[in-house]
Amino acid sequence: MGSKRPRALVITGFGLNCEAETAHALEKAGADVSKVHLNDILDGHDRISAYHLLAFIGGFSFGDHIAAGRVMSIKMRYRLPESLSEYIRSGNLIIGICNGFQTLCKMGVLPGFDGDYESQQVTLTENDSGIFRDAWVDLRVDPKTRCIFTKDLDLLPLPIRHGEGKFVCRDESVEERLKNQGQVVFRYVDKSGDPTMNYPENPNGSLDAIAGICDPTGRVFGLMPHPEAFTSPYNHPQWTIRKARGESLPEPLGMRIFENAVRYVRENLVK
């Protein structure tokens, strides 16, 4: 294991608004974090190849004009001086949270079948409810997933806040490949821990209750819930009730996602 700390890049600007929480989570997990405006990345002033982990964060990039993440995906696809495909093939990590997940899907980075990080196969569209949903949901990690971010996780609560979180595939063959190749990471579940299509446990009507997917390597991960918003027991809505009852406070399981990523970088990328 190398002595240097993993380096993470958090993209900011143009309506993105979760940079502080995401940077805090990565720093708490042990990474050195740079928060860089999208323009500086697109203009080549800050090179993504200098980082081990790239974070596409939540928010409303470019006001969600046209569709959530669409304008950002176009700018990244056609103006990024360095290839995201090469960045991934070099062994690096990417996480896309909420708007970041929408962007990665619309760029074609996810699902990344056969190493193709440019062809769009899936998207996130308007919630079936027709409203913006801000709540906590329960998630289960698919036991077949290849995702390195969710190692040793099973059930966990996380907050969601989105109006366009319904996961859909181009066709049934894409859905089957995701399942068969271990690329489904998270599903929305009911109180029994079973995947559900029922509202509000499934807040958007996502296909097969899917809340997050990864690429075939497991190193590119996109999810609609916000792990950066559960890095302390005091983020959980029931911490006061548990404290009053003398119960243990909720474990901040969102941190485990970032800790897994930083641990992977330390063991595999840092020299």
C-alpha cells in the first residue's frame, strides 16, 4: 500500500450544489479533495488524469433545462479535453450521485457495456408521481453486484431528493444485461427488505425498483439516493427518537460507500 493519499475531484458550478457534503465525505474517508468549477475542467486548466476518483455531484446542473443532466452531459461529452473512457480504462473510479447519475447515463458512461462509455442505453426520467420527492428510502444491495463502492453493505437507508429519478432502459435486452452482468447495485425496498414498485417506498417508479447501477468493472457507480447526506448519525431523521429511548444512534452507512472507494484506491492505485 502506498503512502500517498488518494486524490478526488469534485466537479462544481452551474447549479450543482452538493460539493461541500461530497467533499466532506471523501475527506472524512481519507482522500485529498479538490473542488473545481466545470469551466476549469472543460478548458483544460485542471486535468482529470491527476485524480484517482471523479465525483459527479447532485444539484440541478444548468437548471435541468431540456432534462436533468442533459446539458451537462453534452458539455462533458464534446468539450472535455481528456477522454473519460481512457480515465476509466486506466483503473480510476467515478461516482455519480443524483444529477451526477443522470449525467453519466445521458453521456453513455453508464452502463458501459463492453467498454463502450459513449452510447446511451439508459436514462432517468420524470417520477411517476409527477412531483419532486424529498424523503428517506430503504435500499438493498444486489448480492451479485460488481460494485466496489458497496462492498460489505446489504440494507441501508439514504435520503433522496429528485423529480426525475425514474430509471428506464432502452429495451428489455439492456435490462437483462444489467441483471445478468451484476451491474444492478441498489433497489428500493419495502419494510420487509423486498424490492418494491409501490409508492412511496419506490419514490419514482423505477424499472425493477432500480436505484443505482455500475459499469462492468464495478468502478463506475451511479445512484439516485445521496450517500453524502448520511455521514453522521445526526443526519438520520430518527436520531432524536433513538437517543430519547436510550437506543444506539443510527450508523451513518452513507460513509461506507466513500470509505470503500478510498480503500480501493489505496490498495490498487496509489503509488
